Amino acid sequence: MAIELDEWLRSAPEAPDLEEAPEGWHKFFDSLTICGEGECIKTLFTIYSPGKPRRNSIKFGRMAEAKVGWGSG
């Protein structure tokens, strides 16, 4: 569990700021889910403490896709 989170953090991911993702963001791993706001990881869910991300939070791997339509309306 900690290994996949460590590897991901070492890759220096860029999280969206609160303006880009006001409801926060989430990232699914095989054994855990993390949720955050801006640069901060706020919540960590595991099989021992299950939970779900916020309803309108952005899936971390899809942020680039989500940005395409922003500001065009």
C-alpha cells in the first residue's frame, strides 16, 4: 500500500489548485484511494477504512482531459 503511494509521490505529480478543482481531486490505487484539495492530501481510504471521494471531485488521471472544456463557456 505505502509503496504505490511513495512511487506516485516521487513522480512529482501536479495537483490542481482550488480554482481548477473546487471540490477537490482523488486518485485510485490498487489498495487505497487518496483525496485532496490543492497540493494537500486530505483523506486516505483503504480496505480497512473504506470511503468514497466527494461527488464532484476530479479523478487525478483525468485532469488534463477535464481542462479542455474549461473557460470555453
